[in-house]
Amino acid sequence: MKYGRHEAIREVVASSPVSNQDELRRLLLKRGFDVTQATLSRDIREMQLYKGPRGYALPSSDADDDIRPSVESVLENFGLRVKQALNQVVLGTTEGSAQTVAIAIDREEWPEVVGTIAGDDTILVICPDAKQAAHLRAKLEGIIG
């Protein structure tokens, strides 16, 4: 079932622009795959789809970190605001792009990031302590502008 669903996702994303998860979920339903948002999010992460200006895209077959969009590029395009709450940073993004930004942050393996949790347009970044959260907040604000 999962393999078939992943194949359907590949076909859908490769054949036409898909701008958000709800649209992808509806297109999959037409192909006989009734999936929850949580399952679709997991599939997107496992398949390493990324979201660019024209919607979701498949990584190239020879993808490496140099081919994927940089965290700076992703934040400049999709980052909106940054707030700090103790040892946590809340990052607001454009609608439907939080997971793309969270993946880019996770790939950086910054020492001030313990982990990320992404919704649709908000990311919760957990830091080891408030001092490192302040450092991360400043770093993110510098990138977003």
C-alpha cells in the first residue's frame, strides 16, 4: 500500500504543479488513496519532496545537499516572522511551506537546534536553552530580513 501510494505521489508531483498538501491529498483520492494529513506529511518527508515556487518537487536522482535549496533560500522565500519563548523559537512561514523550511533547518544540524515540529505555516524549533534560542532567533531574523 505504501509503495503504491509513493508511486502515485511521484506521478502526481511529476505531472503537474501541486501547491499544498490538501491539493495533493485530493489528487491522491482521485487515484484511490484516501490518506490523512499526518500520513501525507510522513510520505513527503520520507520521499524527501521539497516545496519550491511552483509547488512540491521530487529530489533529483543524484540529489545531495548541494542540489537541494539552501536554508537561506528557503527562509528568504517562505519565512515570515520569528518569536522566542524561553528555549523555543516559533517560526512563521507562508501557508503550506513549514515542512519544507523545517527540513532545511534540520539538514543544517545547527548546534542550537534540538529538533523541529512543523505544521502548515508554523514551525516550533526546540533549543537546548534560552541563550541558544536567542542566538537562533537572531540568526533566523538575519536571514529572513
